[in-house]
Amino acid sequence: MNNKKFYWFVFSNEQLLIKKEKNEYTVPYQENSPTSIAEWTHVHELTYTDGEIFKCYAVDYPLTNLANGYETCALRPSFLLLPRRLYQMAGKGAEILYWDQNSKYCPVCGMPMKFHTAISKRCTGCGKETWPSVATAIIVRISKGDQILMVHARNFRGDFFGLVAGFVETGETLEECVHREVWEETGLRIKNVKYFGNQPWPYPCGLMVGFTAQYDSGEIKLQNSELSAGAFFSKKNLPQMPGKASLARTLIDDWLNQK
């Protein structure tokens, strides 16, 4: 008898099923699915970076009247509740669910797509294979003396300020994208662009690549269609900052911790 247990990541309308145990949050860890599922529901069996297999699926009904200890939480705020490892598993699961929902039919011939592996599909008509797409974006911390540039994007939900960011275009390097986005959004020229780090960003299917740079020349001229505010700030007069889940906050905290 196979009594193997798995972490189960269950989503309903962007809400994730979580569980509170001894004042700590986790997700269901058991042999069988923690909720009822329809016969046609695809239960995704995925592999985390360390090789552990976990399971993920979506239900089409609200997760209400839950058993004792169970709650729901949107993916982004779950960063503050779940261990980092489980949050990253949940992010991968959410991205796969998004890709599955948006790749039902072949983009070439229109026939139904069928799973070929856990992370690929093959067309039942022409045989075309597809994989989950990742939208790559850059984000950059620009320093000028003892200040950094912070901006408020029009699509931000709230009053916080972040860093200049944007999607990589076809045919350009990451560094070229950094220079282009900074110029387009702020009218500034920068120098000494250096790689900082990267982060999966499952909202819905991104990879954020972080850089640092130094101000070179120019006056701030905001791209009004993208940004509503922007300025250089010192450590003593910072505006409201982005949440801890973001690479933007990691870049800012790294700067704050510098002596």
C-alpha cells in the first residue's frame, strides 16, 4: 500500500488553502486531496527545485465551511505566512494552473492540447509542443550619492513607491533593457549596471531580474503613461515601500543595510 504524503496546493478563485498548526501556517500534507474534486479536474504533480514532488489543482467552488484549522489566503500575502519553500511551491503551482487554463487549444491548428509531461503539452492534431511561458522583466535600483530613485507606477495598488522596472523586449540583453527602461520612464542616463539577483514572480508568470546602477546624467522626466511620481530619496525621507515579497524591497533593504 502506498501511503506517501504530499504537500497539496489547492486554489479557488486565486485563494490558496492554508492550514494553521501550532501558531504556524502550512498547507495540507497528506496522502489524499484535502477537498472534493470533480472527475475532470487535472491534479498537477510537480517537482520542486530540491526534487520533492507536490500536487496542485484548482476547484470551481468557493473554499468555505472549512474544517478546523483551515483558512484561505491570496498567494501574494501568503509570503508573510508560509515558509519560503512552501510559498515558492505555491507560486510554481499557480503559474502552472494559469498556463493550463490558457493553453487549451493549439495556437497553430486550433485542436485540443493534451499534457505530454508535467510541464508540457502536445497538440492532438498537428503535434506541436508547448511549454509554460515566462515573462522576463528587469528592476533596477539607481543610486545618486546617498539617495536612490523611487517611483510610483500607475498600476500600483496603493501609495507605495517602488523601483524602475519593465519587460525585456525581443532582441535585447538584460542590461540593454535596463538602460532602455530607465531612459523611457525617467529620461535619465545611468552607468555601472550590475546584476543583483532574480526572483520568480508568479503574478501570473514572471521572472524578475534585479540590477543596481548609478546615475549618470539627465533630469527626471516621467513617462506619464507609466509613472505618476518619482524622485531621489535619502534614507531619512523614504516614501512608503513595497512589500517584503518583492525583489524591489530586497534591493531597497540591501541599500538600507549598507554603511
